[in-house]
Amino acid sequence: MTYSEGDPMKMFIAAMAGLSAIFVAAASVTSAVNLEKATFAGGCFWCMEHPFEQIPGVVSVTSGYTGGSKKDPAYEEVSAGGTGHAESVEIVYDPARVSYEKLLNVFWHNIDPTAKDRQFCDIGNQYRSAIFYHNEEQHRLALHSKAQLEKNKPFQGAIVTEVVQASVFYSAEDYHQQYYKKNPIRYKFYRYRCGRDERLKELWGDAAGH
């Protein structure tokens, strides 16, 4: 079928195509606007990527540094201590698909909340566990989650995980991103040598993260 210039049907189809493009663009903007961030420190950031990346609704997980005073820190500076930063992960997620409470639950079951200024074999303030909240709702949920865990924890020892306001997050060097995928053998050896899974099992039993 062909349409002549100025044909009403041709004009209608063109108009609908234009509206369709507008709706698609609007949906994309809305989706982007509704994405939120969550930031957690749980020791070595290599081990904190996979637990969150496998969750439906999580858009991205980035390893990096936050909580300190040094601008644009390098890995060597953070790992040596003194910058005030903690190895952390920044999570971008869709709250329509996964709740912040779910992310908190995954976080707790992948750390040792009784260890101060360390996680497993990594020792120092740069390996502290922390929840960096981005707004007052996250603050409230984090404090409530921590209080509930203190009441119902399946282990001994006080919970020393910090709940603090998020500050500037600096992405780690590229070779750290998705390290568990890029270097699976080294990653598994490090995780085993560090005793991470063994300790998580002691703390959380069958609910332990991995």
C-alpha cells in the first residue's frame, strides 16, 4: 500500500511514531531518575561484589574507597592505612525491584559484624565494616536493621559495624573491578586463605553469604 503526500494515514503513522519515541525516552529518563545508591564496607571489596551483583534489581556494583579525607586515593595509599577510607562497594539499584532492606540483609550475611577495624585476615581501619547511608530513610532502615540483628543474632559478641553518612566515593582502579570474574583462581585462593567462608559459616550457619 502506498500513501500520497499529505495523506491523512501517512500523517497519522508519522505522528504515532513520534509519540512512541517520546514515550520511550520518557520511560528511560524515569527509570534513571528512580535508581538509588547503597554503599557498604565489608573488608576486601573483591569479596563484596558478587553477593550484590547476583541480586535481581541491582544495576551495578563498583569497588572503591570512601569514608576518609584523602582526595582521589590510590589503592596502595588506602591499603597502607592513614587515608581514613574504607574499601567499599557502591551499589546502584532499582528500588522498584529490590528493597534497601534486602541489600542490608545480604550485607550482614557477608561480613563479620563483631570484628572492629578488620575483616577476616585483613587488619586495619581501612577494612572496617560500615553502612554508609545516602538519605534519612536509609539511615533509619540501617539503624533498625542493626538493632534487630543485635536482638536476634545467632552468634556471640557485640555488633561494631558503623552506620555513618555517605561521603564522596572514589572508584578503585580498573583491575579491581569484578576481580572475582577476571581472576577467579586467585580470587578463590585469597578467599580461602583469608578464612572468609569458614568464619561466615561460624557466624551465620546455613544463612552465610558466599
